[in-house]
Amino acid sequence: MSERPRSRRRDLVVLGAAFACLYALTWNGRVIHDGPFFLAAVEQGRWLHVHAAYLPLALSFAWIPGASPHVVLGTISVLSGAAIAVLSADLALRATGHRAASLTAAVLVAAAPVVWAAAGMVEIHVFAGAGATLGAWLACALPARPAVRVAVAIAVAMLAHMSGALMTPLFLVLAFGGTLRGWSTAERVLAPVAAVVTVLALRAFGQALPPDGALDTVVGDLLRNITGMLAEPRVYARRVADDYLRPWLLLSAAPFLALAFHPPRLRAAIVASAGLAALAAAATPGHPPMLGQYGLILAPGLALATAAVLARVPRRLVLAVAAVALVQLGASLAEWRRLCVDPHLVWAESVAPAIEQPAIVFCQGAPRQQRFEDVSGARGSDFTIAAILRDGEPEAAILRAVEGARTKGKNVYFDQRIFTHREAYPHARDVVEAVERLLELEPVGDLPLLRLRE
């Protein structure tokens, strides 16, 4: 074995082990968004889900003696974060041929706030990021024709999470090695056809898996978000800030900086990743406390862009680049610490003492309701925006819920976040507007809570 392959393998092993240890040692144990659903699925042995690879992998870990569902899904999060680091480094090295730039880019991506925080939580999105990064690596490294490379890459990314389909342009570019020169017309036509067929086939496969209608809901939300973005530029600007700039910090500029350097083989890849970054930030808004989680699939594109920039930096500017990298890492640490604070728990602890029982509290979402129930000891029906949407027309559903509570002598409260964050949840605007139109609410002191006026 030559020294260079041995050195590359050693670099990747050390990098993966270091980040696996970092994520494990800084594990915060949070269960967010769909985390409770996945925990219940693992506990009950259910393995079918629209994001098809996640639960089967989790159940393959579940045979380990003493491994609880929380430990199993937490282990997958840690290993997924480490996989993003390793695969990003090797992908960037294959694309740029620059060892120091590739390793530095991988470290910055793996230490970005959104990756670091997600690798310490129970949720699927860091696994989606690992799937997209593995797909990009296969598109670049698989010893096969471009059509086969891109089909395999898309399949891997979409089996991890259906949002992996958004990475198709980058996979196509990597499958052709960054240029169409030297490829026959048949190859140039066959690869895009293979990409479209694979995306449609995986979409049909996902529609047949539970939960019923989940994929159609995601696609519908995506289209609504795009049209809403075009109608309201301020909403789009806020999403870019919340779902792209803050989760990636200085790395968010890498695709656009890389364009200025005009790297010959990577130019198309950088353009593709920059476009995907803008699309993903605008069209797939995250949910507190992990804004930007859908953008984890952008990890390979950002690693490529960052490595492309670093590889072109003159030696005389190395110290300046090192200083910028340290600023990025310091900001990542600060943002990671913020993300690890549970805002739902903070809210619940602040409002619970002021709520006069018996009461119902309409919460912005299920995690917020769960924290309130944990803090107050109250247990009841599902009083969330999603529940109202499921219960028919907003006006009728709200009136039924409120009248039922008042009949039983209960006080009615509303989480203030329902109203202050309406732009982040366009699908819930009808509910918010119906509440404001039908009910007279009053603030509860200085707390983030509103009460139905007597």
C-alpha cells in the first residue's frame, strides 16, 4: 500500500473518531419534532416509513442488549454526524486534490451549528444529511457510468430522506466529473433521464409507505412555501436568515465566494450547490428550536464550495484564513449552545404558574404542549394548531374546542407564539386569522401567553 492512500485513510479515521467523540460527549438528549414518533416506532418494532432507510437501520441496532430506543436513535444521530465529516472530507479531496483545504472544509462543516446540534438530538435530519453526503460521494467516486452514478446517488439520498431529491443537480454535476467534455451524447442524455426516473420511482415508493399522505403533505407544503416566498419577499428574507445564514454562519457564503475563484472542474458543482442552498432555505423552512434542519442535506455542497475557496487561497493569507476559521468555530460553539437550550421548556416553565386550572392551553405545536404538560402535570386532549387543522374548517374547529372547554368550566389560553410567528407557518395562517376574528383575547401580564376574555 502506498503512503498516500494510507495517509488519506488515517486522516478520515481520525476525523470520524474525533467528531463521533465530540458529538457523544456534547450529547444533549433532546427529542424534537418527529423524534417522539420515531421513538415509539422503534419501541413497537415498526419499520415502514416514508423515509424508508431510517427505521430499518434503527431496528438493526435495537437487538443490542439494554439499548433503549432513545440510545439507538441517539447513536444513529452521532454516527450520522461523523459520517458527514468523513464523507465531506473525502469528497472534497477527490474534487480538489487539496488535502489541507479538504480536511479544513470538513471540520468547518461538521462543526457548523446545525450539524453539531442535530448530531446531539433524536430526529431524522442529521441522518438525511449523511444520506445526501453519501449520495454525493457515490456520484463522484462510484466506478460506473454517469447514469448509474446519479441513479444510485439519488436513491441513497431519498431513502434516507425524501428531501434528498433536491440534491439531484449536484449529483448530476458530480457524476460527470464537473464537465461534459469527453462524454458522449448518449451519456449526456441518459444521466438526466435516469435522474428523473429515479426521483419519480422513489416518490411513488414513498407514497405507498406510512404515514398515509405524509409525502403529499410535504410536497404540498413545499409548493405553498415557494409561491408564498414569491408573494412575500420579506418572508423569504427571514427564511434565508433563519434557515441558511444562522445554521451555517460564514460557510453560507462559501458557494458564492467559490464562484469568484472560477475553479474549472467545480464551477458547475458550486453553481448547483449555491442554487440548492437558496432553494432549500426558501422552500423548506425549519421549525424551532432547530431552524435549518432541512438544510442539512446541503452539507456536501457547502464542503465542496469551502474546499474550493480554501484551495485557492495564497500562502501569504493562510494566517488570515486560520483566523476566520477560528471565528467560525467560536461562533459555531456559541450558536450550538443556544440551540441546545429548549425554548419550549423555558416557555412552559414561565407560563405554568400563571395559568388558572382547570384550563386548556392552545399551543403552537406538539413539543410545546408536551413541555407544558410535563411542567404543569396537566394532561388532556391535543390542543395544537395541527389538531385544529385536522379537525375540519378552522372557524368551526376553534369554536367547538372553546365552547367545549367553557361548558366544562375551563379557562382558555393561547400560546403567544401562535400569533408572533405566523409568517414561519403559512399553513396555519387560516387558524390564526380565525382566532383573531372570532375571539377576544387579553395578555397575561408580561408573559408570552394570551387568555380568552370573560
